[in-house]
Amino acid sequence: MSEAPVLITGGAGFIGSHLADALLAKGHSVRVLDNLSTGKPANLPLGDSRLELIEGDVADATLVRQVMAGCRAVAHLAAVASVQASVDDPVSTHQSNFVGTLNVCEAMRELGLKRVLFASSAAVYGNNGEGQAIDEDTAKAPLTPYAADKLASEHYLDFYRRQHGLEPALFRFFNIFGPRQDPSSPYSGVISIFTERAQAGLPISVFGDGEQTRDFVYVGDLVQLLVQALEAPRVAAGAVNVGLNRATSLNQLLADIRSVLGSLSAVSYAAARPGDIKHSRADNRRLLERFDFPEPTPMAVGLARLLGR
Ligand code: NAD
Ligand code: UD2
């Protein structure tokens, strides 16, 4: 009899599909629940008989329970990942970004499942900690419905840990990049936008002077961590930042893309986006204490994979 599958909500998306690949490569079975709002079946190895894709919504409590039955653990990644979408439509994104989490918690309690990974975000810190490495105890300042839903989800998962014995591993992702990140919106991840435009020879817009920095993590490194957190005998309480404590400016990023491609399309500098954070960098001591985080993939290598070089 084959092993009970890991359920990945949002598994047809950017990060979820890489997690599916990594779990399959380690011999696990995978069940994906995804409403295909941004995810794509083509991101998944559908020919692999150990993978099941169920199209549906995490906001549907009955469906979540049905799909979770028979699974051994959950990676809860389903969310409307666009902050701007949450600003434009707080009511509908709340269904995915918060009610979905509550449905996952309740179904786990009813079915007796314990281990769950949650994809939270550096957005929970708002502008706090800007200019220094942000540790997990930094005051939270969720400035958008997206960030508020992520922080509330963390609190609910922690309630289910204390009250019902769930074992949530809460991760606050900084800026994740890699193949399959969708570049189609102006608010998509900057690396997905810059690399897509560079490859197509289209002009690139930098908002601000390009000296703003982010802590970029290659998706392959992130999913190794997530697999570890699923397999670990136990997980400690409290959220964990996922970043490298490394600042890369957009100007440096553009130079790296130019090195990989050998040339770069025209770059123009426009006004900074209102509310844009200048510097965001993770204090990752807790990550390194609790997990065996892999040697980070160098930016040039990650970019080369993304650019198919
Ligand atoms: P993504 O949009 O590629 O993945 C999200 C997936 O969830 C998609 O496949 C989408 O179709 C699915 N989904 C959305 N709403 C759903 C619903 N109601 N029911 C079922 N499926 C639904 O984005 P991603 O970058 O892979 O993000 C994965 C998770 O990581 C999200 O929770 C996101 O908030 C979080 N996160 C990502 C980053 C980053 O840098 N990419 C940073 C912080 C947090
Ligand atoms: C990230 C998350 C966001 C939220 C936020 C919390 C992504 C895609 N966004 O926003 O969801 O969690 O962190 O702090 O993960 N830029 C350009 N040109 C472009 C696109 C972007 O200059 O065409 C700039 C942008 O103004 C910003 C930087 O690039 O200064 C990074 O932008 P981003 O949207 O990739 O990421 P961030 O950190 O602003």
C-alpha cells in the first residue's frame, strides 16, 4: 500500500508546484487542492500516478475536509498572493487568505491530523524593522488585508496548536524567486518581471533609484526547508523568518541579469511606489537554529535556472 499523501493547498502555483516536485522526488505521494486562480495544471507532473490534482476552493469547508481525508500532513500555501488584490477586494481575498486557513485547521482537528506548514509573509512586519535585519519578535504592523489575514492565520494556527495539538510550522517568507513565478501583474515579484522583460528585449522600469534592497531566496532552497519541516519529528512553536540575511539591490540584480544574458534591455527609473519599503532583510538566526537550511543557491545560479541558461 502506498504512503498517505501530503496535501498541498495552492499546489499548482509557483511555490506549491516546486514543493510537489520535491516531495515526489523524496518518495512521498501528493494531493493538490487548488482553485487554479493563478496556479496552472501545467506546473505539475500530472503523469506521475503519485500526484492527484483536485480543482476546488479552500473557502469550501466541506470540500477541504473531503480532500484532506486520508492525508498525513498539510502544506497550506493557497492564498491570493497579490497584496494589491487584497487592497482592491478585501472581502473576497479574505475568503482565500483567512477563511481557507480556518477551514484547514478545523478539518485537521476533525480528522486528527497534526502537521501543517503555513506560508506567512514578511508583510506582517509592515515598515517596522526597516534598515536593520528583522527578527521574529519585531512588532507586527500588518498594513494591508493580505498582511492582516496572514497574521490572523498564524494566531489561529497557534490556537489550534495549544488547544487541539496541531503541529504548525509557521514560515514568514521574504522574497522568493525562481521558475514558474507568474510575471503577468505589475505587482508580481520583481525578479519574474525583470527576467521576463529582459528575455523579451522589452524595457524595464525601476521604481525609485534602484538602491532599494530585498532578501531574495531561491525557491529550490525554500522547498528543501519545507520538506524538512514536514518530515521533522517535532516543530517548535513560533513563526520563523525565511530569508538569508542578505541585501540585494535592484541595481545589483539588473547587473546579475545582464551577466547571465550577456546584454540587457533599456532600463528607466521612475518615481518610487508610494509606501514602498526601502530595505527588507531577515534576521534568520531562528531559521538556522531550528532547521538544516541548505547552502543558499547563489543569485547568479538561480537567475541562470530561471532564464533557462
Ligand atoms: P501563487 O499565486 O503562484 O500560488 C498560490 C496558489 O494558491 C495558486 O496556485 C492559486 O491558484 C491558489 N489559490 C489561491 N486562492 C485559492 C483558493 N481560495 N482555493 C484554492 N487555491 C487557491 O503564489 P506563490 O508565490 O506560490 O505563493 C504561495 C504562498 O506563499 C501564498 O500563501 C503566498 O501568500 C505566500 N508567500 C509568497 C511569497 C513570495 O515571495 N512568492 C512571499 C510571502 C508569502
Ligand atoms: C513583497 C511581496 C508582497 C508583500 C511585501 C511585504 C512579492 C511579489 N511581493 O513586496 O506581497 O509581501 O513584500 O513587504 O513577493 N519593482 C520595480 N519594478 C517592477 C516591479 C517592482 O522597481 O517592475 C520594485 C518595487 O517597487 C520594490 C521592489 O522592486 O521596490 C520589490 O518589489 P516586489 O513586488 O517584488 O516585492 P516587495 O518586497 O515590494
